[in-house]
Amino acid sequence: MRRDRLVSIVGLFILQVAASGCGSSCLDDGFAWNQKTEGCENASASASDSATTGESESASATESASATATASASATATMGSNSATDGSATDTDASASATMTATMTATMTATMTDSGGSDVWCVDNDMDGFGDPADCIPAVPGEDPPSGYVPNDTDCDDSNPNTFPGAAELDDPEACMQDDDDDGFGDTMPDGPGVVPGTDCDDGDSSTFPGAAPNDDPDACMKDFDDDDWGDSDPDVPGVVPGTDCDDEDAATYPGAAEIEDPDACMRDEDEDGWGDTSVPPGVDVGSDCYDTNAELNPSKVTMFSVLDNNQGDMGEVDLMSGVVTPFANVDLQGYQGGWSVISTAVNPADSVMFGTNSAQQRLVTFDYCAADAPTNLMPHNLTICGLAFHEDGTFYGIDGGNDELVTFNPATGEVTDSKPITLDGQPVNIQACGMAYDCVSTRLLVSDGAQSRILSIDPTDGTTTVVADINAGSWNSVGLEYDPVSKEVFTNNGTAFYRIKIDGSNDFVQLPNLSTGLNDLGFGPTCM
């Protein structure tokens, strides 16, 4: 197959050489012995002059090739004559064919040497543009390679389209390397024996290469899947250098992400407010931001407050160290219809809207005390709601102290959409006074059972509860409850009595200085700064 292709190519080359030997004034009368030479002298001289201007080796090669071509033509003619005479020209034919092949190979080589072009066409099995040096044929000057061939022999592995000179340009723009993941770095253990090894410690992953995690090490071969410039701390491929990213699938998680809270800890900070998320997967440092999708709510921008029971629309800020309650904002009750007695509040973590339950009208209200606008009434619920809290998934819950139930609200309308009886060890819990909060670290709803001075965790799916703190501090009548994501404890009160309580089952608590005024509720809300 290859010999037939070679003979065809050589035949084409003969015609090209014959055509280029004379100008248009040279007459073609048949075979060599019939050629008229009128008008060819100038063409021959011109060709000779052209050859003389090149390198001496090229000129010699060209002259030799020309002479051989003439001899070959004579041999071919003789072969035809012998065949016509007695039909026994087999040896002559083989000799002429061999002479022609050798002559034309030499001529093509001389011509390509003189022109500076590629002297071979090579098979490109993997179609990467680089040819197999073990599978080549002589090139024909001025012609395009046959289908499946390329004009070079520089591929070191013609079975892999990701292996060729310059494949790993960031390792070496000229070396013949393997780069299966197309990240610019060559495989350290390539498949082919003639392939140059590179520096990519995992050539099957485009997120793994030298310098992938420059914040960890600008030179080490690390994995940075989330492209935050920090390397995976637990790579799953041997040879990959571990980095310090505790969650390499989340670009918001890396060392120093929550720079205000801790510039060294590996935390998650989705809203980029400098505070770390409280609800994180294992391996990630727990932060203090219950509202990590809302940059307007974080420990720097919230304060403990309560709606003061003075029917003036005032909000009181609670000093956690001294217990002093100071008015700092209010709502406009002049534009509000009906009585005002808000005994529990909750902030929607999604949009910072403040909700309250107004016992004077047994309905939910929304208000913005920082804007000092008038409250907005929602649908009446006609229940005795003593506590409110939002789950981080957006579900809005309340405790109905009249029916001892956990209820679910539609925050858009204030309508009750579900209710479940509250039980402990299979028995109903008599909720006489309560507060409610959401533990955003352990993702659990908390309820203060005032009659028993204890804190319960309540399962929203069925209303069952578990005691997480029992401090045996008498009966509480006017109760508030709020979770503190910084200390991971809760604050609660009984009128003016003020407590900080651990909710780890230890029952440890600290009684703080009394509040300067009795409160019905405790909560964290915007500082209005």
C-alpha cells in the first residue's frame, strides 16, 4: 500500500520536474529522444544560474538529481523498446523502476533541502497536528500532505492527542509532554516511554497543578477545586500536597475568610461581612454569624433589645454586662390603629424584617424601628403567643401558651398554617410563660418553660421536646429568651432577673446584674447605625 502511494507520488514528481524543465517555448514531442531543444537553452541556463546562487551543496544535489533523471528517462525508453521487441524486459523494468525510485527520492531530498521545507509527511493517528516519526513518507514540495498525514515527525506518542510538543506550555513550551487535563502542566508519570515528564501531580484533575493555591504556596502542586487560591487540606490523590482549605468545594470557606472574627481560622463567610457562619459542615470552624446570607446582620451590627412595655413604641437596648436598659429607637404609634403590647419578636434572617406578636390584638405585626415608621398589622391569629422564632430555612414558628402548641405562621399574611402539641417524654407540657429562640449553631428551636425554669429543645416535625438546661431557679412569669452565637449560650430573664445559661446539658448558668426594667422579651436586632 505504501509502495503504491510512493510510486504515485514519484510519478507526479516526474511530471512536475518535466514541466519545470522548459518554458512555454519548449516543444514537447514525446519521449526524451524525440524532444526538440529549441527554446530550452535559455530555460536551462536560467535554472543553472538559479542553482548557482544557492548553497554549493544544494546546487550539487540538484545537478546530480538532474543527471540521474535523464538517465532514468533513457532507461525507461529502453525498457519500452525491449518490451516491444521481445516481451522479455522484466529485469530491465525492475532495474528502471529501482533507478527511478532512488533517483526521485534523491531529487526530492535535494529540492526540499534547497527550499527549506519539511522533507517528510508523517501519519497523525491521534489528530493532534504532530506526526509519528516511525511512520513517514517523503514529502512532495509544493503539495499538501495526503489525508491523515502532517508535515512533521515530532510527536512522541501518536496514540494520545493530549501528548505533543508544547502540550504543557506552562512546564515547557517546546518539550513533548502529556497534559490530559489541559491545565498547562505535564504529567509527572506519562504513559509513553519517550514522553518528557512534567510537574503535574494529578494530570486527571484540571484544578490540581503547581501553583494552583498561591495563598498556601505559589509553587507547590495542590488542589484548589473551588478556585479560592487555597489548597484542599485533604486531597484524595497521593502526591498532591495538602493545603489549608477546610472546605475546598465552597469558595466562601478558607483561612481568614471571616477576618473580623478571626483572621487565621478557616471559616465560611458567604455574605463577606467579616463574620463566620454559625451553621457549617464538619471540619469548618464555627463562626458567630447567624445571618450569613445577610451582610446587614452580624454581631457587629446587632444589639440585644426589647419592646418596652410603656405603650410609647420605644425599643430598649440591653447592656449585657450591667443590665441597664436604654431606649434607642421607636415606632410611630400615632399612625397605628389599635392597642400596642408586643410581648415577643423575631427577625427574618433573609431580609431583616422585624416581626412581633401584639397581644393587645392577638395578631402579628411587622415594623422597622430604625426607620421609625408605623407598624403594619397582619391577620389576627387569636392565640396566646408567648414566643416567636425563625428557623434558618425561613420557616416561622411560635409558641401558643394557651393551647400548649407549636404553631407555624405564614410570614406574608400572619396566618397559622400548622400546629402540633408540645410534649416531653410523652406527656403534655404546660406552657404558662415562655420565650423562644433559634440555636443557629446546632440548628434547633429553643423554648423557655417559665413554670419550670428550664430550657427545652423542640422538634418542629412533631412537637416533642428535650431538656437542654434545668437551672431550678423558681417559677418565671415574664420571660424572654435569646440565643447568643458568640458565647453559644442563651440569655433569659424573669422580669428583671437576668441569666446566661449553657445549653449543653450541664445546667451551668450565671445570674447577671438585674435588668433596670422588667422585660417581656429578649432579642437581637439591628443597631440602626
